[in-house]
Amino acid sequence: MKTWATIGRALRDEQNCALVSIVEAKGSAPREPGARMVVLENGSFAGTIGGGTLEWQAIERARAALAKGCTGGEAPPVDVARTALGPDLGQCCGGSVRILCEVFTPGRAAEVQALAEAEKAGLFTTEGRITEQCVERTILERDLPGGEDSLLAADGRLLERFGTRKQVLALIGAGHVGRALIIALAPLDFSVVWIDPRKNEFPTIVPGDVRVVVAAEPAAELDGVPDGAFVLVMSHSHALDFDVVLAALRARRFGYVGLIGSASKKGRFISRMRQAGLADDDIERLVCPIGIDGVTSKQPAVIAASVVADLLRRRDAMALAAHSAEASS
């Protein structure tokens, strides 16, 4: 969900709305700090803070705040409430969260528009001061430290990251599995560069975070793919597969290099890569077969689901490692 674009649409329709955010989570909680939802007066909402009783009660609190209306052009007071999931909600999680509920009215449209423009441009961080009527946010030049999207500092400052950090994936191959993978990735935080030399293999319409590249030499297109990206190879040609895999491993700058195929295909590729002078350390980074263990179906949609599950696991492991390195530096 694009938070500020969602709020902006409501205000343009002359609707008051409430932004509900988890600003602190301790122990086992349904969602992490930075989880958000936008609630309208009629109870409809976008986004989620975790579902279940916690979310249901948060929606009711937001609707109650919205029902108070506006007095003298001012919104109802900002509400920051702590909820212990066990004692307060009878849930088994055992953790606690602090939830901020802030009402927006059409009078704040200019402020929301500025934040929506920043959101459109990419990731950005704000520093907020929580007052009785609103959170006064200032856009910062620096990023929010750590892996979470919200931090309620000890001095009362609210640091928030907005926008979406997307994992870049270079997908080589527009065959059956490639097309199934594009569909499976569509709702997730991936930005895909989809490469194939066969123009007519691409569907007419692709999801918004997919860039189609028709290239006779897909391996050369890796030069434009950023460091840390994932590379997934599943073309119609083993010769083309080999060229891309060799280039990706030689580059030593990608977070993952995967190749569709069997263990025997991997063995033949390893033999050829050694002949090409690739070091064993680089060869060992090749993932083949792809996907998670235990899934044996050859149906494209099933393969895609298995591969996406593995990509998500690897993405989260990379983020955790980066966060640990940042914390120790």
C-alpha cells in the first residue's frame, strides 16, 4: 500500500480518514513496527496491521475517532495506545504493541500531497513530533537506521520510513515457468527485469514492477542490473543459460544466481565453467535446482510458488545479515 497516495485519494473525495500505525512491537506480535492501514469513516480500509482481534479493535478505535468529526477545523486528538496481546485481547502471542491513530481531514491535503510526491519518488524517512492533534512530520535526508520501518525514540520522536524497498530480480526466460513466476511475484516487493531474445514470447500486459527487455544477448544486459540483485535463469536455450550464468557468477556482485534444471544439468554446467576458468568459490554460489526442497511437481505454477518461497527466504536472510552488519559497525 502506498500510504500517502491512499490518504490523498480519500481527502480529494472529501472524506476524513485515519492512519493506524504500529510504532512499537515487543515480543511476539502479529506485525512489525511500520505496519500501517488507512481506515475510512464507513469502516472500509486499506493495508493491515496483522488481522484478528488486534486489527478489528484498531479499526473500531479509528472509526470512533473519525465519528467525533472536526471541531473548528481541528482533527480529534492523536491516540497512541499500548495493547498487551495476552491480557488485553486474550491472544496467545504474548507480546505487546503500541498503535498510533491519527485522523486526516481535507485541511491537511497540501501536507499529504507533499508526502505522496516523496513516496512516488521512492523510499524516504520522516521525523515526527507527536502533538495532541497530529504528527508534525519533516522529511529527512538520511535513512532510518535498522531494518524496521518505524522507530519511536526514547525522546518521543517518531522516525518512519515510507515507500517500498524492492528486491531487484533479473529473470531470463519468458517461457511457461517465467510467465508463472511473473504472476506469482506481482503482489510482492520485487522489481523484475524480464529478459528474453524472443519478443513474441512476452505477454501483452505485464505487472507494473516488471520491465520487459528484448535482447539478443541477455548476458550483456546484466551490466545494467544493480549490485545485490537476484539473477534467475530459465531460458529456452541451454547455451544461452550457460552464458548468463557464467557472466553472473563472474561478476561476483549478485545476491543470488539460480538456474532452472536438474542435478545433471548443474553437473554439466559446472564442468564447462571449470573449463572456462571459473573458480570453485564462484561455482559454488550457483543454485540449481531452484525452489524449496520437497516440491516435486513440474507444473509451472507450482514451480513458481516454490521458487518465490525460496527467493523470499533468501531476501530476508540478506536483509538480516545487512542489519546485523550495520548494528555491529
